[in-house]
Amino acid sequence: MFLSTTFLRILLEMFPVALACAGCLTLIGCGGNSVAPVASTDTPAASEASQPAPSATEAASEEKPAATASTSKTRHKRDEVWVDENGQKWFGNVPMDAFFDNAYEVASNQESIGGAVVAVADAGGAQEPAMTPAAAEGSDATAAPASDSPKPPMETTTAPAAGGENSWATLITAATIDEEVKSIRNFLNENVHSVGTFNSSMLMIPPKAAALGAVAGIVMEHPESISWKDDAKYVRDLAKKMNSSVLQRGAKDQKRIEELYDAVDATLSRSKPAGLEEPPESDSFAEVAEMRLLMMRMEEAEKRLKTEAGNESTMGEKKAMVAHEASMMAVMAKIVSMPAYGYGDDPKFTGYANEVLKASQDIKTAAESGDFAGYESALTRVSTTCSNCHSDYKND
């Protein structure tokens, strides 16, 4: 039974889409992008089906039938349905088996075949090119990622301060260090330039030198930027030499201490004298400052807090002084508990030192918040702890 002329024309208009889909499937194959070899055949149907699909324009304008053995001498109309001598049915010059039974369904199928995607033809008959995996790699940033799994969080390249909550940065600021060094310099400048002042202040010089050496050691390890940090090892070594022997009254020791102090002063002023001996890098705090001298600095801080900030009014007025002295007590407590001093494996001693450190931090916090009761309680803890420590280790 022959199809009506109108329906055949509709099918003819659909033909480029359907045949294009069939061509893609034939060329791509199900195994990948390579085209499988096609066995040769002499039948007109097979020969004609393997030819490229004509465009809509070519189909509309072409009047000649396909050149086959059965049609080479016969012309058929474009919309004529006829059967060749082999029983093959034709529509014009196109074999009828080129049409899918469900043309619309096939044309709308976008299933991936061999790594490529066959796109749906748009209303004008244009067809989107299939995107191969290689092309997908160069697609823009709007393409969906290959995996929806979350990316691991970025690692931070910032390391925590050494020592954790008791690090130098936590216990003492660069500004406090500068104030302490300024105070020591003022004292030495006033008391080492003449024999008279040296003799009268001789017993106070060793604790000041020890404190300077300890602070210089802290500067070498402190994370903050301090102007003389590059020369801190020289300051530490000069302070160590000031306490290399017990001071004696008179011009000899006065001259030695004066020369050492002048070198310290120049170095702190960024004018390090030429010819300074290169200090050992391995010096520990214990080799630079004796424990008893550092404890004298702690005692000085405790007395100053009691006398100059002993009530709520004075504590509020001298918050800066309280913070400074509390910081000095804390760092001295940390230093004397270091293994090089010989008590690092003694839990009782390190317990005392840690309690002083903690109480010193509580003093600072209480003063900053105006909590006099907390301040007074923390200061009492310092006094009690120091007294108990001295009682247990008085022979040391």
C-alpha cells in the first residue's frame, strides 16, 4: 500500500535529522571513537545506505535518481515510492530502510555512545557537535566538575607559636622587653661610670646584668620584630661576662664593668663595636644567668606590686607597671624551670615555678579588668608559693 503524498513529504522533511542520527551511530559505533571497517557488498541497498545523508537543500533540489544497477537507466520522481529488481523499496532515490520506524524517538535520544553525546537537532535543523572527552577538558569553568566529592580543607602554612600558651609571645610583649632593657640601661648608665657610684651600687649590678642576659636570650627566640634582635647574642654574651666573677670594690672592676656596659649600650643603639668576640650559639639561659640572680628579679617584681599597687586605687592607676612586673615574674619562672638549671625533672620544683607563672598571668588579667580581689588573691599565691619553694630548697 502506498503512502499519501502529504505524509511522504513530512517524512522527507524529517529525513535529514533521522538520517544524521543514524549516521552518527554508524560512524561512532558502540566500542569507542574508532570506526569499524564495513564489509563490502554489491547490493544496491547496502551501497546506497552507506552514502552520506543529503542535506535538506540537496534533497529538495536533486532530480536524478541514485546510480545503481537497477536504476541507472530509469528516472523516478522525488516523492515516488518504487521497488527495484532486488525487492528493495525506495522513496525517490533514497532506500526506505534508511527511515526509522520511530523516527521522533530516535532523533530525541541523547544517550552517550562510545564517549560522545549525540545532541538533539534544534528547530532549524542545526545539530550541536558531540563533545569528546578531550574537548571536555578544555571546556569553560561553568562545566560540572568530574566529581561531587568535597575537596579537603586547605592546609594552613602558619605554625603555632613555640611553647603554646606559655610561649614567649604570650608571656611578654616586645614593648615590655624594650621597657625592661631601657630600665636596665638607665640604671647601669648612672652607676658604672665612676668608682664612687659603682661601689655604692655594686650589689645591685649582678641581678641587672642577669636580667639583661635573660631578656637577650628571650629576644633571640621571640617571634616579634625587635630592633636589636640580630645582635641579641652579643648583648647576651656581654651581660654574661659582667657576671663572670664576683665584683670587688674599686677601680679595677669598675673599669671592666664600664667597658662591657659601653659595648652593650652601643650594640643596643645599633652601633655594635668592631672586634667583639663572636659568642657561642649554644649558650643556655643557665650559662648566662644564675638562678639566684633571676629569683632576685622575681622578688623585686613582687615587692613592687605590693608597695606600688597594694590597693584598688593604686592598682587602677598603675596598670602598665603591674602588667610589666607580672610579665617579668612569669618569664623568670619559666626560665628557672628549664632543665639546664638542674630542676627540670623535679616535679615539686617545676610545680612551684608553674604556679608562680600562672599566678603572674592572673595578676595581669585581674589588673586589666579592674578586679582587685582577683589581683590580691593571685599576688598572695605568688608570695606563698615562693615561700614554700624557698623552705624546701633553702640549701640550694
